[in-house]
Amino acid sequence: MCRNIRPLFNFEPPAYPDEVHEAALQYVRKISGMNKPSIANTAAFDAAVAEIEAATQKLIASLSTTAAPKDREVEREKARARNAARFGAA
């Protein structure tokens, strides 16, 4: 759906609360079509972000896997290599 929302499950260390919040915020921005809500819509926008953040935390906590946790730095380097191959070196 959105390239800016990254997987948050099965990382060591686990997803930080601010990462979950940013993913929820990005999701609400995407589906609402607004980067920053008007004053009239701020309460609804913020409530949606909080609900999605809570649902995301609940989902991550309830998932299980037998795979070894992924390393953030290794995954970041893989993404950089993919981007370099796709778009050329920066």
C-alpha cells in the first residue's frame, strides 16, 4: 500500500513505540488523503492514529515465528543495495 510503512515484526530489538506511531500516522495520512488535518478533523485524525497504533501493538505482540529475528542494520543495508541497483548510486 505505502512504501513508507516498513515491517515491524520480528526485529531485534523489537519495534520501538515511535516506529509503531509513525506507521500508524502514515497509514491514516494515506487513507484520509491529508498530510495534516484541519482543526475540525484533528480529533478524528488523532483518534484514528491512536486506535491503529494500539491495534498494531496488539498484532505485533500476538504474532509468533520460528524464524530468527532480523537485524535492523542488515535489513537497512539490503534496502540500500536494492535501491542502488534499482535507481543507481546516489
